[in-house]
Amino acid sequence: MRFVRDGEFCEHHRNPWKEYQYFLWVKNETLPLPYRRVQTNGTIIVIILLLVLLVCICALLVWQHRRLRRIERYLTSTGQQLSRSEL
């Protein structure tokens, strides 16, 4: 991957000093800000995805619990009796 701006190393206007300086930056991994590539940290993304998954699972459990309570209330109001395993 090249960290250059458009036209910086154009064939018609080659600047050996700039090319050497760029070589040193790449070799020492000290690229100046306009050339630096932004690296995303994969672990942060994975942690965020796991947290989203955990929230979704909790929301599903709460929804299921409320649904069972609603069915239970309906059945008790109509006088029917069912065990939890039958729900």
C-alpha cells in the first residue's frame, strides 16, 4: 500500500529527496499524519458486537417472560389451569 498524495511521485516531477524521505518513514513506521493509515482495532469491534448480542438475548428473554405472564393471566382469568411445561 502506498501512502502518497495524488501526484507527489509523478514521473515528470520526481523528487529523489522526497522519495528517500518516504522510504525512511515507511522503514521506521513513522509516517507523518497526511500519509498515515487509520487502523481499526478489531478487538473493540468484537467486544461491541458481543455486547449487542448480549443485549438482544436479554431483550428476547424479557419479551418471552412477559408473553408467558400474559398467557398465564389470561388462563387464570378464564378459570383454566396449565402447568409451565404445557405453556
